[in-house]
Amino acid sequence: MAVANETIIQKMMQELNKAKAVSHHKDHMTKHIEHVKLLCELLLEEKEDRLNKTTPMTTKTKITAAEMKAMMGSRGNELKTSTSNDNSIDHDGANGDSIFDF
């Protein structure tokens, strides 16, 4: 449940007035100033949350062909072609390249 900024500012003003009224008692005045500090942090946190939510994600990663080549190395294409050679061993009763073919 969000609290309106105006309500928070009114509470801050009330606490400041109370602090001013008891300025001769340092402990009481400090308590009211701490309340004002808490209300300020509440406002600042709300502002920070709004900024984080509205910041768009501008960078989406897309791998280019050059980056893929750099990651795979110069042998990336060679590995594909060498594994596609028909180096299967012919066993009696075997009917495919998969280890699960029986």
C-alpha cells in the first residue's frame, strides 16, 4: 500500500513542529528529528524504486558470427565436418549410428 508523498511531507512538518516545540529537551527533540529522517528515507527510497523500474534494458546480447568464430576457435567448422564422416563400425545386428539403436 503506497502512501502519498503529500501525506509524508505533512507528517514531516508535524514532526518538525514538535521538535521545535521541545527544542529545550535535547532527547525529545532528537526523537522527532529521527522521525523526520525516517520519513525522508521513505521518500528517497520510493524515488529510487521508481527510477529502477523505469530504466529500460537497452542492451540485449546478440552473438555475431565473428564472436562465435572467436569463441569456437578456428577449428569450429572443422569439428562439424569431421564428425559427419561415416566412420561407423559395422557390427552384426547393429542398425544405426546411435548407441541406443539395437
